[in-house]
Amino acid sequence: QQQVKQSPQSLIVQKGGIPIINCAYENTAFDYFPWYQQFPGKGPALLIAIRPDVSEKKEGRFTISFNKSAKQFSLHIMDSQPGDSATYFCAAAPGNTPLVFGKGTRLSVIA
Amino acid sequence: DGGITQSPKYLFRKEGQNVTLSCEQNLNHDAMYWYRQDPGQGLRLIYYSQIVNDFQKGDIAEGYSVSREKKESFPLTVTSAQKNPTAFYLCASSILWTNTGELFFGEGSRLTVL
């Protein structure tokens, strides 16, 4: 119940495309859903986060869609650029305990 | 600048040796964490600490030990009991619990066992 399942494991898109990364969870106690971005050799950094009282949140080219009934959330990257090539992790926090991370998606945006 | 400093960046160890990874933060954060990253495995929690002189085991604590003698510091020791220690280790901190705010990561330490 503590798992967050992330897919796909890797993704290749053309520049300008809209990559979509999906995550699913089982634990209904999860109440915070962030996405982290990691470049090679670096630590992850917070990209965008959502709470279950909203169905969508947009920050620049990045959008989180949240479906509470399906227990799924996804990251969309509009007008993707080669600089977006990185590994993306979804995560969830079940109340007052540490974040649980998905296994990551390696995104490559090719020009 | 405020942030998290991990050292060393690269470390090589012979089998049977203990090694300590350093993590220092100047963000005045209460909570600190150690994660292990392996290809295709995501980030797995080793230990975390909410307050000085207190820490809790995460999902994969076996073969590791930590201490929290100062708010700023949370070193991780990889002991010889850890069967497969070669990995990328990430230290992180947050103001309190991560569902109240952002988790800040260091740049990681890559440990290789020869």
C-alpha cells in the first residue's frame, strides 16, 4: 500500500511533443503528490506538486493532472525541449511520514 | 548560499570496510533523510531524522547506520554488513515533514565497492 507505481520507465519524444508520465497509488492516506526532476550526476529537485483537493495544477510548461477516484496522477510537459531531458520521479506523502518515490522515468527529448 | 553539501562525491571501498558519507545542511531544516538510488529502482529511504539525537529506519536500513548529533549534520555509515553497497547515495532535508513542503537534495555521493 506504500508503493507508487510509475510508468513508462523511459520515454523518447521529439522536440515540441508532449510527454506524459503516469503514476498510480493505493494508499488513500496519501495527501501530497510532488514531481521531482533529476539531471545526470545531480540530486533531484522539486518541479511541481499537487494536493488532492484540486484536479489540475499548471506551472509554466508543466502540468499535473490528478484523478482522486482512480488514484492516479500524471505529469504533462508542453512544448518539450532538449533541456527537459532528465529523469522524473513522482512521489507521495502519506500523512506525517517521509515521501514514497516511484521508480522514475528517463525522458529524452530529441531535436 | 544555503543548501546541502555531500562529501565525498566519489568513493571507492574494498569489501569488508566501513565507509562514512558526510551530509551537512545550512538551511536550518529540522528533518534530514538518506536515500539510495539504483538504476531502475527509484529512490529508496534508508534512514530519516526529525530532530537531533533521534532517527528512524526507512525501508532499507539493514547494513547502514546514522547519527544526528547536530541539527546541521546527518552522516551515513555504510557497514561491511551491507551486501550490495555500490550505489548513488542522496541526502535530503526539509523544514518538517515532506508533505508540508519541499524536499531539498544534495548532489549525491557515488560509492563503488571494489
